[in-house]
Amino acid sequence: MKLDYYSKDVLKTIQRIELSILLEFDKICKENGLDYFLGGGSAIGAIRHQGFIPWDDDIDVNMCRKDYDKFLKIAAEQYSDKYTIVNNDTNPDFPLMNTRWGLNGTEYKTEDLKDLQGDFGIFLDIFCFDNIPDDDKLMKKQGTKAWIYGKLLVLSKVKCPTLYYYGITKKILSLVFYLAHYFLVILHLKPRFFYKRAYAQITKYNDIETKRFAYMFDPKRFTSIINKTDVYPTRIVKFEGHDIKVAKNVEKYLERRFGDYMQLPPEDKRHIHPPYNLDFGKYADEEQKNN
């Protein structure tokens, strides 16, 4: 199925399947003593809508490095029959720094990754938060290097990345990134080259106890920095009627990243992830039975 937009029923089915993945993820975390907190638009949805943002088509969760690595090990060893782990370690051409935990028997390849080979099911996005130094000068040095390598990672495989800009700025950036992509291709610089360097930068303080941690690969730098005391202990909120975890001071995290997150954005700035291929497989039949 190739779509340029979602019908109401298609979006509803995507959200229901993604919710089932989130609930299984939550169950695994509980059984194995792992912690997490909703991130990005999913955290906004939990606070503003007590569930999905009405037009949202994915779920984001955040984990510290220790829990992130443990979850991936458990998922690979015990759940590979149902889910596939997609990241740069499992697919060296994957051009992102996070992990997608995809449901086997479904297909959901986003438009920006349409040329990428591999199995891509309807997924849960998992983002890893790593230690950053308490000194802001050192943090900015670490974060800037990691961010640049992260962007080059994307451009090494994606000629038209998703941009959260508008008007003439978007057109100019699109042209610059298009040319940058082909420049990296000519130099034969592959995603794995940049992933290793971004990983080395972002993990360099993980053996040191710090007050903060961060995900440094957002569209804009330094938007996902948070004090650990603002995350732990995580708290429970309702998400589509289920108990799901958010950061203790989730409002502080959201304000830093999004500003006035309680205000609905105008329709032309409501972001989705346009699918290139979308197939619910056997789960389409299960969804129809539930209706």
C-alpha cells in the first residue's frame, strides 16, 4: 500500500498496533526491572490528550544507556520471533542513532527511508539518553560533535531528509542537503563511518557520574537535555487508558523541547511520518474484528 496521506481508519489502525507494541514493551520493562519515559510527541500526547496526539503516527520512548542496552539484549534473545530490532548495529545502512523495534508480519517504511534495504515493520521508536558533562562548555563541545556526525549519518544515506522548517528556509536547506548527500556518496562515506564517530562522542562520559543526560540527535541541538532528578523516579500517567511512564517532571522536559506544548500547532505544522510502504498483514484482520 502506497500512501501520500492517512485516512482516518488507517491512522486509527496504526495507532492501535503501536499501542499494543508499547504495552508489550512496558511489560518487558516491568519484568526485567528496566525504566523508561515517554518522549517527544508521545509525551505531549500523554499530558495534553491522555493518549495519542490525534494526528500522530508513532510512539517515542526514552531510556538511559544501561536500560537501553539491556532491553535490546532481551528483545534480541527472547522476542525475535515477533519483533525485529532495526538500528545501525543490525543494519549498517540504517541512518539514524535510535532504534526501531518493529512488529514482524507488518511493513511500515517511511518515505525518507524508501531506498533502504531491510525489514521495517510498524515500530516503537526507542531513544537512548547518555551522560553529558555538568560543565556547559564541555557539554556543548560533546553535543555539537555528536550532532554533526548524526546529521552526516542521515545525509550519507538520505537525499531528502525530513525537515521541520518552512518556506524559503526549507527550500534552501533541501538543496544544500541534497548536494551534501551526493558529495558523501562520491567520497564513499557510508552510514557506519558516521555512526561510529557519533557513538564515540555521545558515550564518552558514560563512565562518569553526571547530573544530566541527553539525546543529542534532535533536529535542533541541545533540546533533549534533562536533569536526572527531573526524570527519576518516573511517574505513571494514563495513555489511551493504560498506565504508562513519563519523566517525573515531564512538563519541564516538554517546555524545554517544544515551548508552549499545551497549545495546538496550526494544521500546516502538524508533523507525521509519510509512509512509502504500509502493510498491516494479519493485524489488519485483527483490527477489523475489534471494530
